[in-house]
Amino acid sequence: WPSIFSGLEIIANHTTLSHRDTGGSASLFDLLISLGSGHEAKLVLADVGAELDYYPGTMTLISGKVLQHSIGPWGKGERLVIA
């Protein structure tokens, strides 16, 4: 299907180590969508000292090339992310 995004990644039940994205442009945003059931994941933006709730149904736009970001262990439930 047509998309404005250059790539699509689906992550299921995995933590994501702290990183910056290598692709894309610093002036563009990445859409992250948290799905699943019963999890209490946190989106950590180390550069700005933020730890944000990343519950199922959460959508966020960040510049992944600029901001260092990670998802640590979330305890219970199933987690699926479309990035």
C-alpha cells in the first residue's frame, strides 16, 4: 500500500536497547505505535531525561535520529510495536 514512510518495523515482545536511528533525516519524525495487552511499558528518552508511559494504544512522534530512545522490560502482558 502507499505510504509516506520509507520503512516499517514490527517488534513483538522485545526490549529495545538505547539507540539513535541511523536512517531517516534529523528534520523528520518517526511514528511509533504501542499495541498489545496488559503491559506497562515505558518509552525512555535519555537525552531529555524523560520516561513516558507507553501503554497499549499509545502513539508518539519522535525524531529517532536525534533522540536516544529505548524500551526496557515491561513486566507482564504482550507488547507489539509498529515503528
